[in-house]
Amino acid sequence: LRISTRAGDEPVANPRGFLFRTARNLIIDKSRKSKVAADNVAAAQAGLSGQQEQTDQISPERTISAAQDLELIIAAIDELSPACRRAFLLQRNSDMSYAQVAQKLGISESMVQKHMSKALCHLYKVLP
């Protein structure tokens, strides 16, 4: 969703890098939200809600975990067939509609839909 709603009309110079940077940022955001939620629960239990300082520091363990998750995402995308991978990356990174992807690849819009469905199902199965 974040990739598809990206602001800007410029094409992405490095789609693969953009995808991985977006995935990395999502992982970091998720870990920050988890930490804030855990801190809020602890503060509420201690009766000190709102009095504890919250930090945005990410532990080395979370950084390593995020890097491993990113490697899983890269590996999962690399497992897709070349045509499927290209359609997926074009649609997700270039903010193109299925019709635009179909035109660029010289295939039908229905085929783009099939590639996207296959890619998303594969990523859903492979990623934790």
C-alpha cells in the first residue's frame, strides 16, 4: 500500500532498491510502534501513564531481525518467474496501473492480474 500510494510523478530510478528501502522502513516503523505500545502498557500497569520517556532507538537485535526479514523478501521476490517478477516490480515500484504494466510489457491486463496474484500469494506463503 505504501509503495502504491507513493507521492511523485517521477519514475523510480532503482525499483528494486526502492522496494527494499520501503520494506525496511515498514519493518522499522512496526518495531517502533510495538515498542511504544509495550511502553504504554507497562506505564498503565504501573499507574504512571504518560510519565515514562519513550525513545526511538532501535536495538541491535531488531536491526538484525529487520535485515534478515529484508533478505527473506529479496529471496521471495527472486523466486518468482522473470515475467511475474517484472510485472510485480513495475506495478509496485513505478506506481503503474495494471493496464499501464500490460502495455509496457506487451501482455494483456488479465495476464498482469494473474502475475500479481501469483506474486502476492507467493510472498504471503513465504514471508512470516
